[in-house]
Amino acid sequence: GGSAMLYKVRRRLYSQNFLRSPKLVSKLIRNSSIGKKDTVLEIGPGKGIITTELLKVARKIIAVERDRKLYLHLKKRFLGNRNLDLVNQDFLNFNLSHYPYKVFSNIPFIITSGVIKKLTSDKNLIEAYLVVQMEVAKKFIGKPLDTKNSMIATLLKPWFESEVFWN
């Protein structure tokens, strides 16, 4: 008989590259413009590593977590923290703030385009720091980083300054 191979595939719909180093997160936040007067939106806070660091520097954090288990974990972890609004909802259906805000987030890969389109069409967004894969960053920034300008890079260029903040 022929040889057989067992092949396992597991669907990861909301696959996310969780930032695991609080030291790195802290450094990235310190190098951003986020400060004591800012309201910061965090999309997909996961286990709360970024949330913890944001709470040290920002006035208020709005963390939108779709996953019910992670949301309940975060609720326990940050119990009694008045500077944090925790929301159990899909960010793409979330009603954005009615006042100026910044974003710092390690966004789930599967919804990157949707998140960027939603954020860049909101007049209250001041600036966003998004942890994304390098290929994604290149696609949204376009030239000179990428060899061509994608449609989204072309649409964003007149209105937004995009740059690779850290890699």
C-alpha cells in the first residue's frame, strides 16, 4: 500500500499575534504621543498586556473585545479600574467615540482592512498606532515602502500621514 499522511487543519478566524512583552509594549507607548489627557481606544485587548501599559499613561481607555472569554478575563483582571471602559462587542459594529481619541492596538489580522477603513473615516480620530504585519503596513502606506501604491494607500494619502513606527 501507499503511504498516508494525517493532516490537521484548525480554523483560526480571529487569529491574533498577541504582543507578549510588557517591556516592548511600554517602550512603544512611551514613544507614541499618548499622554495623560488622552482617551485611547484599544481594539481586541486580548489578555490585557497593552491595556495595562496604556492605563499607566492615558486618561481613559476604551477596550473593545469581541471574544466573550477574553472579555470576562479582562473584567476580572481590571475590576474596579475607573479609567477603563471594557466593551464586549465586535469592533466593526462598535459605535465610535463622539470626542477626539487616539488608538493603540494590536489588531486581529483578519479584520485589519475593516478596522483601518472604519478608523480613517471617523472625524474624531487623532492618530492611531496599530501593530500589524509588515506586509499589511506596506500595503496601507504604499510608496516608497512598497513598490506600488495600493488602492487604500492612494485613498488615504491626501488625508493621513502613515509611517512604519517600529519594526
